[in-house]
Amino acid sequence: MQWLAQLTPQIRQYMIVTGNYWAFTLTDGALRMLVVLYFYGLGYSPLSIAMLFIFYEIFGVITNLIGGWLGAKLGLNKTMNIGLFMQIIALGMLLVPSDMLLVPWVMAAQAMSGIAKDLNKMSAKSAIKLLVPDNAQGQLYKWVAILTGSKNALKGVGFFLGGALLSLLDFQGAILVMTCSLALVWILSLVTLNKELGKAKNKPKFTDLLSKSKAVNTLSAARMFLFGARDVWFVVALPVYLATVFNWDHWYVGGFMATWVIGYGIVQGFAPKLTGNSKDTPPDGRHAMLWALALAIIPAIIALSLYYQWNASFILVAGLLLFGALFAVNSSLHSYLIVSYAGKDGVSLDVGFYYMANAMGRLIGTVLSGWIYQEYGLGMCLGISTLFIAITAVISVKLPRGQERVIRVEKG
């Protein structure tokens, strides 16, 4: 462990924050896949399965808004550790006997998990802003890309883990393994994470919840439609389609979803190279608009192939993998821009507001994923995805470009 002692305090804290985020993400991805596959196996409809996650997404919206204020007031150390603890409680709620796993109880557990997830995410993303100097935007972009990309790769591993655990163990056995593992991570985090991380020097008022930055507000609106565009087909429609139309078992469904998210995470980690980032010219609003336009083409082609049956199976699988790569770049660009736009003191306020919009997009996408798929099929879900991405591109036109980025944020 001598090499660890030789690292700077900033890098050590970055590693602890990233490790916490990784561990949480594994359980979050596995839990999502467990719930979808387990309740689909019990005969629940796609819309009913989507409703199991509605409190997860609703409380994610609320948590990001209030959590940013709490992070600035109490410190990111506390909000991150509270998030880990609440996920342990949420998992523990699902350890009840099978006949007690009724819809209201599972929805309550998902609500707890939604609060936990967004406290953890907001804390991790905000912490990076405080560990990188203001004049090192290239380094900031790389660190954000590594954190976000590695998290999403591990979320994909979590999807596979959920499908595998459900095949190897029963539902409660899988939940028990995850609960015990996350409890160990939480204890380590309590001991090692900097106690003062993220506390604002000027204590924020509750009225500071809404961002006063035009750049943050515009990016938040774009983010909402971007993530709605993914989840409208990803959350319920795709796994149910693969299980019913392709007749894949739990291993194959979990494996494909895992492969998609792992690939997405890997591409996110390389986003600074793909977007031509350099120390002197970090990406701006123009990049966000152009990458969104490129992304919009993919779901449109897949939707047309399903409608006209143009080699639909191949185009669906290959197209969604390509969608994942392009979506990864879009997401990574947004993640860098929000950390760049956010104010240094009380950074979690701006980041929390932005991820509130992210959670709102997921909420809209989740509900539509179950309803649109049940009524109109996967092709229509992909059509809605195309529309949402086009709206993202239009909104991104208003994002600051070049030096304008600094001027707008400073004026707030």
C-alpha cells in the first residue's frame, strides 16, 4: 500500500469517490435487471413493470434538487455516505419472503433506492470540481469522462450480474449478496472520505435550489430530453422485446443489456479523444449540438427497419450498439459541461439542479417505455426517441460557445 501513500490527497480522494460510485453502481444496475426480469416472470405487463420504477424516478427528481443544497450545506462526504446507507436499506426491504413482495412494497423500496442513487451521483460528480484547478479544463474533462465512463461500464456489469444472480440464486439470495457487499463499502467510506469535502463557505439558502445560470438551465433542459430519448426504449421496452420476440432467456437479456452499457461506458471514458479535446480548446455548446444531431439518425433508421421489416433483427442489435457509442459521447460532453459551468463554491447546487433534469428525463422515458411499448411497440418507442434527441439538438444551439461559456457563467 506504499504506492497509495505517495499519491496526492486530491487523487486519493478521487479514488475513494470513484470506488464508492463503482460499488453503488454495481448494485443499482443489478437491482434494476433483477426487478424487471423477476416481475416479468411473474406475469406483470410492461406498463406494470414500468410503474414499479416510477417512485425511483420521481424521488430522483426531488433528491437531486434538494440534495444539491444538502451537499453544499452539510458536505459531500455526508451526502455520499447517506446515499450508500439508504441503498443498503432499500436492498434490505426486498429480503422479505416472496409472498410479501407486493407492488406497493417494491415501489417503496425503489423510491428509497432512487433517493440513494441520486445522492451518490450528485456527490461524486460535484466532488471532481473541487479536486481539479480552475485552469485545468482538459484535466477536468478527462476526470469526468473516466468517472462517468467507468461507472456506466460497471452498471452494465451490474445488469449482467442481476441476470446471472437471478438464474443462479433466488431473488432474495441475490439481494442478500448485494446488501452485505455494499455494507462493507459503506463502512470503508465512513473511515476514509474527507469530512469537509464540498461544504460551501457561504451557507446556501433553501431559495438557492433553482439555478441562476442561463448556461446551467439550458444544459439541464437538453439533458432532460437526451435521457428521456434513451429510457423510452431502454428501461422496459427493450428487455421485454428481447424476451418475447427474440425469445431470449435471462442470461441473454442480461448479457445484451450488460454489453450495451459496458460498451457505452468504455466509449464515455475515451470521449475526450473522440471530441478532439485539448488543454486549450475544451468542447463547448457547438459540439453538444453536432453530436446530438448525429445521434438522432440512429433510432430513426432502427424504427424504419422495424416498420418495413428491413433485416430488422440485425439492424436493431447493430443499431442499438451504435446508438450506445454515440449516446456515450453526448452524455460525457454534457457531464463535462455541467461541472465546468457550475460555480466553485456550493458546486453541488448547480450539479444537483442539472441532475434533477436528468432524473425528470428518466422519469418521462420510463413511463413512456412501458406505455408506448404496450400500446404501439418498440418501433414507436424509437420514433419518440428520435423526436426527443432532435429537441435536444435544438436546445443545444443556445449553449455557450468558446469564450462565451466563461462570460455567461460568470454573469450567472
